[in-house]
Amino acid sequence: MTFSKFTTVLAGAVAIPLAALPLATAASGAITSSPTHREPATASVAKRTVEVRGTSLGKVLVNSQGRTLYLFKKDSAGRSACTGECAKFWPPLRVSGKPTAGRGVSASKLGTIKRSDGKPQVTYKGHPLYTFQQDTKAGQTNGQGVNAFGASWFTLSSAGNAIR
């Protein structure tokens, strides 16, 4: 191979990956096209903390990822009774700032309580909200009616009542 052919092959080998770099970067969400590029306003809209979605149990409260939310019958007066090992299986719904209401949710029923660790937990109609570790996909309701850690767990309707 002559030096000029080698240079041409080498230049092509470098140019192809470099040409693909802006496409790969754009696909990853990084914007490199120009310093004045702006994302559409809809891209900056925050996900809602709680919304209503249909499941096999009917319409229930879910978090921003579509994971079913539960109440714990052992909780009382806006106070969580699920800590330690319980909170590993039933992670509390956390939020930084004020929780936001999505489709089908009454903003006036949303709130927070301070947990024993001092961090906030989202509540709905006074009930602290939790997800269930064994719900691995959006829309699953594997925790419905489970009796664990001293009481039963139930999904919630948009009214904030336990679905039985």
C-alpha cells in the first residue's frame, strides 16, 4: 500500500466515527448543534408526583413512573408506622419541595409529613404513600391486600380511600 492510499484509508477511518459523534450525542440527550439551541418548553415540565391510572383493580394512585401507591393501615394521624425493614419492602414516596398533582388527583389532598429520619414523605388525604418493592413494572398491584409489618396494605382511589 502506498503512503497516499494509507493516508486516505486512515482519514476515512477517522472521519466516519467523527461524523457519527453528533448523532450519538444528540441521541443521548446532549445538545451540540449550537450554543443558542433551546429545548422546547414542554421538555422542562416537571413530572407530577402523584396521578391516577387504570390498573386491574380500577383507577388507582400512582407515582410519576406509573408505580402503584399504597396506604398502610397501621399508619395514624399523618404519621408513618413503616420504618426500618418495613421501609425497605415498602419505600415511602419522597419529594423534594412541594408534591404536584397529576391527572385525576386533587392538589388539595396532597401533602407531606416528616418521617422519623427527618425527611418528607408524600401524603394523600393524610395517608402516607408507599410503593411496593415487588411491583417491578408500572401498573402492577402485587401489594394489594398484603398483610405485612403488623397491618394490611391497600391501593388508593382518587378520593384517597383504600380500595378493597
